[in-house]
Amino acid sequence: MDTLQSQDRASALGHPGYRSFAASRVFSSIGFQSVTVAMGWMIYDQTHSAFFLGLVGFCQFLPMVILTFIVGHVADRFERRRIGLVCQLIEALTALVLAVAVWQRWIGPAGILAAVAVMGAATAFERPTMAALLPNIVPSSMLQMAIATSTSMMQTAFIIGPSLGGLLYGVNPIAPFAVSAVLYVIASFNVISIRVERRQPSSREPVTLSSVFAGVSFIKSRPVMMGTISLDLFAVLLGGATALLPMFARDILHAGPWGLGLLRAAPAIGALVMSIWLARRPLQTDVGKKMLFAVFVFGIATIVFALSSNIILSVAALLIVGASDTVSVVVRSSLVQLLTPDNMRGRVNAVNSLFIGTSNQLGEFESGMLASALGPVLTGIVGGVGTIVVVLLWMRIFPDLTKVKTLNG
């Protein structure tokens, strides 16, 4: 018992298998963010077309939608470390091909979009597979701490990656692709060195329509999991006013490009601070109620941001948006892992990734369409109020959410 308690108090980074896992995720994420920014800039530089710029996001998103259910089945059928390794090597090769193509000046918009689609497909396999691998690496008593630590490191990657990609592209257009290729190779070496504490049970379940969609059926049969995932989905879908940051920066706050950069960084900084806090002080009691409260605060902060005409207040509101969202992310991720048997984790994590990815993309689209009719301020208010309404409804529809006490497995 004393050993378990001391293990709970120890940093997740003290676990050798987790260190390799976290390093792999961070290097891979920085590489992905860097190369994505560079590809977006390059295609806009070549076409000067907002349509082509939108196609970059579409080509990233489409493989996730098409491959989700196949990805989950593959992650449950084959060794997850090998899947992660293959994905990162494909991403490294794609980045290297892009570097050579830019150097030789034979890359055009079609080639860029094809590369985006390949990386999108590899990422569609990599993310849920690596998420499903985590419970095989650390004991369930450390899972919440491990997820919070991973979230803080990923938020750091989300801050560093785009900045690095833009900076390197400004120095030399070849640089972000070459550096990203190296980062992916480093990530792959870390995947190889991951030590698995509990081996993934071998599955030879036949590929049938029922087995492929088993992740959806499993989530629907677990009210707590269904409530947690759908709450996060609708909160992000309705609270997507951050997609309108350029409008707020220019037309309402009159802050210019510098102000836009500050606004974009604020949610990530808030998320980083909160994830570090949760890694040091994991949620111990009433985690269901705390998650619902965090999403409620997310809605309030969204409304405050929408109403603000002061850059300092707007940044503060976005810091709270990022911090409160992180509480929801950590609780959701922990519950999904703890409530799912290992032979189902690939399929369940694939569905979870699709739901969250879809809500981000559709939330941005919904905010853009609504803002074109109502303006950014009213759109933000509607989104914040909608999020609060969802929290109140979910407390009635999924009463078991309020009864979730702990994440200690």
C-alpha cells in the first residue's frame, strides 16, 4: 500500500516507459504543427486563395472521418507500438519528400494537398493508437497524472510547433520540412524504446461490420462515457468563438497582428498552466461535478470574451477558456481509458478522437456561418449560453456524471 501511495505521488515522468511515450508524442506533435504551418503558408503563397487554404484543413480532416473505424480495429488487433512507429516513419518520409520537392522547386498545390492527406491519414492512425497504448505503460493509479502531464507537454508542443514552423520557413522554405523529418525520426526512436508494463492481449477477432463499429456500441452502452464524450463534443461545438479571433482582434479590440498572436496563445497558455497543476495535484474527489463545473466556467468565460472590448480582459477570459477546457479533457481522457477494456481501447479511442476532431472542425464552421449573420459578439454570446444550457441538460440526461467520484481506477 505504501508503495502504491508513493507511486501515486511520484511524477509520471519518473516512469521510464512513460518518458519515452511522452517524448515521442511531443516530438511528433512539434513536427506535425511545424510542417502544417509551413504547408499552409506555402500553398497560400502559391495560390493566394482562401479556398486552397481551406482545402489544407479539409485534407487533414477527411482521412480521420474515412479511416476512424478501421483505425480502431487495427489498433486492437495489432501491436500498438509498431503501428505508432510505422505512422511516424511515414510522416518523416513525407516531410523529407516535401523538403526535397521544395529544394528542387517541383512542388505545386496538388502535391502539397496530397502530402497533407498522407500526413492526415498517418495521424488518424497514430493518435488513437498512442492514446490506447498509454494504459499499457503506466498503472491505473497513475493514469490521471500521466494524462495531465501529457496534456501539459502537448500544449507546449502546440505553442512551440507553429512558431518554429513559421520561423524556419522565414529563414528557408526547406528548413521546416527537413527539421520536421528529423523530429519524426526522434519520435520513432522513442516509440521503439517504450517499455510496456501490461502487454496488450492478442486479438484475432474477425473483421466484421459489428466488430468495426464495436467502439460506438460500447460507448453508447456506458452512460458515463457517453455523457462525458458528448458533453465535450457539444461544448467545443458551441463554444467555438475562438475561430473568430481575427475578427475580434481587428474589428472589436483594434489590436492588430500582435494582439491576434496574444489572443491565439492565451487558451494554450491557460491549458498549459492547468495541466501542470493537475499533474501535480490530481483531482481526488467529485471529479464528475468538477468536470461539469469546468464546462460551465468555459461557457461563462466565452460570454465574457465575446462582450469584452478590452484586450487584457479578453486575454484573461481566453486563459480561463483554455484552463477550464483542460479539466474536461483530463477527466474525459481518464474515464475513457479506465472504463474501457484493453481489447476495445483502439476502437473506443478512435471514436473519441473522431468526435473531438469533428467538434473542433464543425465548431469553427458553425461559428463562421453564424458570425456572418449575427456578427462575432452575438455569436460568442450564443455559443457561451449554449454551452451552459448543455451542462444543465446533461446533469438531467446523464445523472450518473455527477456521481463519478474518483479517477484512481
